[in-house]
Amino acid sequence: MKTKLLFAVTASFLSLTAFSQKKKAATQPVKQQEMAIYAEKKGNDYYLIRLEQDKPVPNVYVYSNGVTKPYKNYAELKDVVMEFPGMMSSNNSTKEELVSVLKKDDHFYEVTSQRKDPNNFEKTVVTVYEVMGGQKRIVEEYDSIYQLMASPYKEAIFIN
């Protein structure tokens, strides 16, 4: 009898704990993974355009003095394009375009992409540059975005 009562109390306590955890998780907004789609350097600052899954308007951040902060909240895509017109032309361009930046282990990297065929996303070369003292040097070059996904630099493109 005591054992049955102990099991009943334990089971009700565990279900109550699980229910409260579910409720906490539901009240906290879940941050979606973002994908870097465009970046622009203005002066010493980098403006980073990142697209969140299932969201039509990208998030815009500014990377300045080693810190990435939200820049502005835009209501419509056209507002982002008005402030960063290079974003639209880079979509069909075959020239090298800045996509993102990454600070890792006291090193600073710029990540660029260049489409070999403007109509085929699969034929994109991704290059990682290390920037030191105003000089750039190529660290890695990937023949596709898929190769970058298996590299140590993937967090420059896929941000949690």
C-alpha cells in the first residue's frame, strides 16, 4: 500500500514537473537559425543581412568593434533593399560578394561568395579570408555552400 502511494505521488510530481517545463518552453520565444545572405562594409562597420527561416524580411545586424548588435527592425523587404541596394544586384551577380564576417579564436574572417553561373546556386564558390592589419589572405576556398557546411567556418553563414 505504501509503495503504491509512493509511486502515485512520484508519478504526479513528475507529470507536474514536465507540464511546468512545457509551459516555460512555450512562453520563451524560440530563436530560429539564421542564414547569412549579404554583408556590406561601410567605414569600419559591417552590416550583416541574415534571413530567418519562414520569415519574409531579413534581420539586419551591425558588427562594430568586435560586437554584433541588431541594427534596425524592418517591416518590409523593400525597406532593407532601399538601405542596402547592393543586396539585390548581388543575387544575380558573378562577381565576388561579401556574405558574412566571423570572429573566432582571436582571428577575424570575411566570407565571400562568387557564382560561376548566376542562374545556378549550386555553382557558387565560397572563400574565407583572414583579415589582419588591413591585409587579406585566403584561408580556405570551397566549391559549394555544401562543402562550407562541413567546415569550421560554417557558423559565419549558419547562425544559431
